[in-house]
Amino acid sequence: MSGSAARVVPVALVGLGGVGAAILSQLSSPPLAQKFKVVAIANSKKYLFNKDGGIKSDGFLEQLNKNGVELDVPGLIGKLSTLADGPAILIDSTATDTLPSLYPTILGMNIHLVTPNKKGFSSGLELYQKIQSASYPKTGSLVYGESTVGAGLPILSSLKDLVETGDEIIKIEGVFSGTLSYIFNEFSKVEGGDVKFSEVVKIAKDKGYTEPDPRDDLSGSDVARKLTILSRLLPDSTLPHSTLPEGYASLPTRSLVPAALAECKSKEEYMERLEEGDEEMSQLREEARKEGKVVRFVGMIDVKSGKVEAKLEKYPFDHAFATALQGSDNIISFTTKRYSPRPLIIQGSGAGADVTAMGVTSDMVKIYERMRLKAW
Ligand SMILES: NC(=O)C1=CN([C@@H]2O[C@H](COP(=O)(O)OP(=O)(O)OC[C@H]3O[C@@H](n4cnc5c(N)ncnc54)[C@H](OP(=O)(O)O)[C@@H]3O)[C@@H](O)[C@H]2O)C=CC1
Ligand SMILES: N[C@@H](CC=O)C(=O)O
Ligand code: NA
């Protein structure tokens, strides 16, 4: 351990929705407030920069609206990279494509990056490779995204540990969407559960589980993105990256957006017309029920066959996916050479602001410790 005095690391937080607000709250309280100071916050309209820190969670939107200036991401990054007190961390808590397209530039400016946003790691392979080239171990800039899969659950860190210690991944499968887990846990139950599909979708949105545009969840894209992120962490020889040149869009994915609603021009129109899909989903539920089964939305990476897929499946009433899941639970099982025939299973809340924020702030602590070992 280095003998240098502890530093308070400057942080910029872009995206102040449910997750961003929870991150700010965690960073404003002990023990994290002793390690980090928030020097910038931004939403889609404005940003506020204060090099001395002091941006707290109380009344942050009022502060931003009163003292902020029009959002200028290059300007914000420029200020962050020239702070006198050393490397900073930028948090992308948006769901945009635009910020991820700047990750290589941000990392190239010696700024570390943490994000729950899946877009940068699951879209085209070109961007993903540029991010890899701009970050550790190729450069000194660190990039972490634990919350991109399973929110705060230790999914990416566990997979990295398995791979980096020489285990062989055979299969990764489970329920990867907090939103779709909640929806089907309520909609398709062992007993009862005659609620309308549209009603549970609305509740999942109100609980903050969905993406800013719920069609990203209901189309299966969110699960396909998570599968892409996991696939790209496997060694090249296991499941070649080149098989996923377009990222998540290359994967077979079951969509739960009915054909009639695929033409909706906005998320608002989609939410208003949700009921149009109710009959089809009720039929699916009844079909499963007659077979003594429930419906669940699952993801699978089968290394042997090279298959990566996001799909709807029926499970018997006594299956763990029918009995053991509640709320927004994710359950993810890793079958490996070492964890076989009994897999390593991780289960818990897979969506929601506080647990997602925890995945982000725990990544920040990892960066903090590594900076400290390098004597900052
Ligand atoms: N909710 C959850 O359970 C989980 C979420 N995530 C991920 O966390 C991220 C944030 O999710 P969540 O907080 O729920 O989303 P919200 O919709 O609540 O918040 C999104 C925030 O991003 C801001 N924003 C939008 N566009 C831009 C832009 N171009 N530049 C700067 N800011 C912008 C919005 O600004 P404005 O307020 O002005 O609209 C808003 O503050 C997403 O990537 C999501 O996938 C990951 C795991 C779980
Ligand atoms: N919308 C996502 C949020 C976490 O990634 C989900 O429901 O799983
Ligand atoms: Na996670």
C-alpha cells in the first residue's frame, strides 16, 4: 500500500433520473462522501460544474436549474480532464447512444469511466473495440459497468473472476431482465394471476425497473444487450467476438411488442396503446397453464453450440423460475468446468434505482483502490 495521503476523487455524473439520483445520494453520504466529491452534474438540458465539489443530493435539480448552463458534453469533459487534483471519474447514467460514442475520447483524456448504460458495450463491435483499446490494460484509464447486467448483482465481476482464473465457461443462462421478471412473476403465476399484461407493464415502469423507453425491455433488446456484454467477456476462442459484429442486433430475440404496436412513433403512444397486446399475452398464459407451466423470459449463452438467444419459455409449476423468483429478481446460472454439474447461481433484485446505483458506486470504489495503489 502506498504511503501517500488519501485523495478525494472528483466525479462528474451525467444522467439524473432514478438511477442518477440514487448514485448522487450514495455519494453524498458516508462512507463514500469521504472518497469522492461530485464536481459536475448534468441532465439532457443543463450541466453544472463546481471544481471544488459540494454538489449534494439535497435539492440538486434546483441547483442545476438555477446555476447550470446549457449542456455541452465536450466542454464538461474538457473541464474534468484539466482539474488540478488529478484523474477524475465520469459516470454515464443516461441510456443514450451519444455519450457511449464518446467513451474512447473520454478514456483517452485520462478520465476513468463507470456506467450502468449498456449501449457502449453491446452495440457495434467497432465501438466496443475502440473502448477496449482506450482503456486498461492497453492504457491507464479504467472502465467499469457492473450494473449493465443484473444491476448491483456481481455478475460481470464473477464472470471475469471465472475466466481470469482459467475456468471454462460452458453455459450462462437465466432471467436477465428485472422488468420482464417482475411482469411475468405477477402475470403468470402458479396460482391466481389473472391480471392484465398491460397493467403489470405500467407498474414495472412506475417502479423504475424499465428502461427510459419501455419498448427496449419489451422488445427483448435489453436482454439481448446483456447477453452481448457477457459474450464479449468470454475468451475469443470460446465464442468469437467476430460472430457478433452488430452486437445485440445480431442475436435471435423474441419481441413482446405486438406487430400492431411496432409502428408506434413514441414511447408515450406505445404506453397508451399497451392494452392492444393483452389478448395475445393472455392466450400465452392460458396455454402454459393448461400444461401446468408458467411463462418466463430467459436468456442463454451456450458455448458448445455457439448459440446466444433471448426467448420466452414455459417452465413447470415446480421449476425454480416458477417458485423462487419474486419482484424484479434476476437469476443467473454459470455452468463451468469447475461449477459442474451444479452451477454457480446468483439471484436477487435485478432492477431498481438503489441496487443499480450500488453497482455503480462499488465499481467506483474499485477504481479508487486501484488509483490509491498507483499512488493516485
Ligand atoms: N432503472 C434500473 O433499474 C436500471 C437502469 N440501468 C441503466 O441506468 C441508466 C439510467 O436509467 P434510469 O435512471 O432508470 O433512466 P431515467 O430515464 O430515469 O434517467 C435518464 C437520465 O438521463 C438524462 N439524459 C437523457 N439524454 C441525455 C443526454 N443526451 N445527455 C445527458 N443526459 C441525458 C435524462 O435527462 P432529463 O432528466 O433531462 O430527461 C435523465 O436525467 C440507463 O442506461 C439504464 O439502462 C441499469 C440497470 C438497472
Ligand atoms: N430495464 C432493465 C434495467 C436493468 O438493466 C431491466 O429491467 O432489467
Ligand atoms: Na451486475
